[in-house]
Amino acid sequence: MPGDLAIVAQIAVKSSVAVLFAALGELVAEKSGVLNLGVEGMMLVGALAGFAVGAQTQDPVLAAGAGMAAGGAMAMIHAAFTVGLGADQVVSGLSLTILGAGLSGFLGRPLVNASGPVFETLALPGLKDLPFLGPALFSQNVLVYLAFLLTPLIWFALLRTRLGLMIRASGEDAISADASGVPVRAIRFGCTVFGGLLAGLGGSYLSLAYTPGWKEGMTAGQGWIAIAMVVFSTWNPLLALAGALMFGWLTALQFYFQATGSELIPPSVLRMLPYVLTIAVLVLANRTGMLKGRAKAPANLGLPFSREP
Amino acid sequence: MSLGSRGRTAFASGAVLSTSLALFFALAVGAIMFACLGADPLRAYAVMARGALCSGYALGELLVKAAPLILTGLAVALARTMLLWNIGCEGQFVMGATASAGFALYLAPDWPAAALLPATVLVGAAGGALWALIPAGLKNRFRVSEILSSLLLNYVAILYMEHLYYGPWRNPQGFGFPGTATLPQAAWLPTLPGSRAHLGLVLGLGLAAALFVALRRTRWGYEVRVMGLAPKAAAYAGMNLPRQTLTVMALSGALAGLAGMGEVCGVQHLLQDGLAQGYGYQGIIAAFLGRLNPLGVVLAALLLAAVMVGGQGLQVELGLPSSISVILTAALLFGFLAAEGLKGLGPALKTRAAQGGG
């Protein structure tokens, strides 16, 4: 059934995008030394802000921009506390998730059954007719293309540019980086906010393209899965893409089994699979990491930086 | 001796300072929010205070909410004392509730109350403990961050519970509503006459006191604290870190499981939608506001419960959504962080963060 396979692949790509955006953002923040466990909260607020602005203006691009801005604003709270005050990154991130869940649930109540704009499919002429790849990769909406373009760009920026070097230096050895003139705090602040922008965009992808509309808690743990994918990726954006696609593929399988009425795997098990397999993927990542014996996490991840000893 | 008591006074005054700063911060955030919603902040706070404290019914509701918060707060605080992050209390709460309900409904429905109730309580604790052993084992064996694994397991636990009461455990006489049958009365926790406050509160208070003593006065507590303050020294002294990880996570999970048991045997009396309402996450806030001190956790849990019950008053009297209280509790935690940061007094927390990350 090659036709079925192409449809599953198309849904898999669609389903991976929110996790991909959020994971790329978190990856950059972590590279600079800031762990942000608030991804889930930032995505929720981004999803709500995007949808709310969309419902008002019917302009999806403006709406996605609003989602990004909201995610960025949330990240600024985390940056102010962890980079500014040197607060515990784990506690601050968790507070951000609790805050985001509460805030979006509270502000979103009147929007639960509203309708908003949707990012329509924009098939790329020529490419869309490729067998298999055409429907999977080139008959998607703009945000999907953006996510896939962003992945190599971030990879390039982190590994091949001066800014990327400064980001990595801040995350690996903040004190040496500071001594050689890298503005560590500014870099960390900026990277954290960048992470928030992408998490907000990932959230608004959900409410404007993937499952249009607003529902309380609609991210359903995708923010946490994104953080897990960053660990799985060993902080490599290209592998984060692979992780996100794997998540997308699992989600697509759920649709496929539902649509075909297959009882091969019970639906309740299918719904648990993404979370269980994400844990399995973490086990795998740590095992292979141990076998290869290479250091992966940025050495100063989670450590506050200040000049005073 | 003098050092010890000075340390204690410093701790106490530090706690008072950071808690009052946290309160001030949260009140300020709340005031801005009320103003944005077009309500007079002072009036809103007065309504909240009245709604939470000024009637027998309100105090009863406060205790109903405080019971699970004390237990999940203790769960997070105990794990954190040895640098473990148990973010999975929500899942352990659900598994405790599910285990209790399943036991009382299907395994031992005919037992006399004297046997059924204590057994159900223990089964609830066991359910939470077993669920918490998964992240502990994964951490020991594969070095998987317990933050992520315990958190992801929350979703699995909730889906599993839903599967049960939408499917095999659904009440055949329930007119199609999702939910199990009502638990046999012998498995219900006794309540304080005239209120819904149940035995779970006594359990929470007793366990807080027990934990306070155990952490300070027993060899086990000493090991847990040393592992939290200086893991390398602990390993050097021959302490078994992996084994203690299992023990502490199991105990932590048991506390969260008891919270779930209390909710199902003391309040709801069946498994249904709305059982998992975030007590596990609020426990994180209770643990930190209580500065990881078991007795502090009790006070913090009472404060959080007052905010929640007060929030319901807002809905009744001013027509403001009661979910505003969740935002206030998050603001409390941010306020605590700000206080820690501003005092520059957080070195202990800072070094802990170094080992807790990733």
C-alpha cells in the first residue's frame, strides 16, 4: 500500500513540527548554558496568544508572530530569574510551566469554541509531484517548510559562525568565555529568549495549523518531549530533527490505526506510546553516549554565571 | 551547640524573610492581574481571605485541599533533600488512587472495614512507590534524568487511569458516564464531622512530623542529607547512592500515592475525570516555599490551599475565574526564587542546581 505509506509519512512530518520548533529553541538555550524546563508552558501560552490574535485578525502570519512574541515574553521571565538573579534553573523552569499552564487555561476559557485562521497547505510546484517525497515533504504548510529550513540554519550558526562559537563557549566554560570578552550574560539571555520565540511558534503551529483551535492543555506534553529530544540529539540540531520525526511518526501511526480500525495495538496503548518511547529513546541516548564515552551536555548547563567567586 | 542553634535561627529568619518576600511578590502580581480584569485588588483579596478562612465550611475545604498538598509537597521535598527531582508526583498520585480504587472495588470488596481501610491505604502507597521506582531504576541503570522520565510517566499514568474507567472498570450502572463504581463504604476515609476534611490530613501531618525527625535523628536521615549536600563525600564514605536513590524515590512515590489514595477514598469515592487536578505539580511549589523542611512544607501547603479555596470565593462573589489561584501559586514560587536571588543567600540551592540539571 504505497499510497497509505505516503499519507502516513505526510502526517508524520506534520506531527513533528511543534516538537521540532520547541526542541531547536531549547537546544540553542541549553548550548548557551541555560536549561529551560518551561517549554511546555511557553508553548501553551504561544498557542493561545497565536490563536487569540488569529481569531481577531484572521491573519495567520500575524497570529504566529504573536505566538512567538508571547513565548519570548515567557522566556524573558526565565532569563531574568536565572541569568539575572542566578536563580535555580530547574525551579524557575518548572514555575514557568506551571504559570504557562495556569495562565493559558485562565485566559483561554472564552476562546474554547472560537474559530480562527488556518495555515493552508502550500504545495510546492514541481516538487509536490515527486513520488512519496512529494506528499510527505512538499505538500505542507509554510511553517513546516520553515521548521525544516531552520534546522540546518541553526546547525550552521552554532557550529560555523562566530556567534555560535560565543554561544557554545558560554555553555561550556562561562568563566573562560567571559575572560576572553564574550558577553556571557547577554548571550545567555538572548539564547533563552530565542528558545521562547521558537517554543511560542511551535505552540502556535498547533493552534493555527495542526489542530486549529484552542483547547486547555492542548500541547499534551510536547514541550517535555522536545526537551527529551534535545537530550536524545546530543545537542545536535540535525539529530533533533530525527527525534522530532520519530515522534511525528508515532503520532501518525495512531491516526493510521484509528482510520483503518486496526485492533493490532489497542488505542489506549497507542496514546501512551509517544511518552513511553520518548523514555526509551532517552535510555538509548544515554547508553550509546556511554559506549562512545563522549561528553555531550554543555559542561556549564544549569550553572549560574557571575563574576564574583 | 551554639553553632547549631545559630544556624537554626539564621534558617528561621531566612525562611521568614524569603517567604514574606515571596508573598509580597505574589500579592503584587495578583494585584496587577486583578486590576487588568477590572476588579479592585484590595476587594478581591478581601474576598479571597473571607472565602478561605471565615467560615467553618471554608476551613474544612481548606483542609481538604491541604491534605494532598502536604503529601505531594513532602514527596518533592524528600527527594530533593538528596538532589533527586521527583516531578512525577502527579503520576504517582494517579497510580496511588488507581491502585486503591482497584483494590477496594475488585480485590477485597467484602473485607470488613477494620481490614479493608488500612489495606487500601497501604495499597495506595505501594502504587505510588512502584511508579516512582521506574525513574529511580532508569536513573541508576541508564543515567536517564529523573526529571524527564518521571514527568513523562505522568502522562502515561493519567492515560492508563482513563483507559480503566472508560473501559474495563467503567461502572455498568453509571448511565454511560465515564467513571468506576463507588467504592464500598468500608474503604472510605473517616471525615471530620460536619466537613469533607478526611483522615488523609492526619496522615499528612503525622508523616511530616515523622519525616522531620527521621531526617534529623536517624542514621538513614543523616545519609540522605549527606548525599544531598556532598554526594562525592557520601560516595567516598562508602554510602550506597544507587540503593538510597531507590529507597528515597520509593518513599517519595509512596507519599504522592497516599495523596491520591486520600483523594479517591476520602473525597471522590470513585475514579472519574477531574481526579488529577495538579496536586503533584503544586507539591513542587509547596516543597520549595517550605524550603524542603517537612514542617515548612505543612505551612506552605496550608497557604497554597488557602489561595485555592480563596480563588473559589472569587468566582462566587466577583465572577472572576477561580483558576486565577493557579497563577497566584506560580507567582509565589517565582517570588521565592526572587527572594533567594536577591538575598544572594542561595549558594546551597545553586550548587544543587549544578547537579540537578540535564
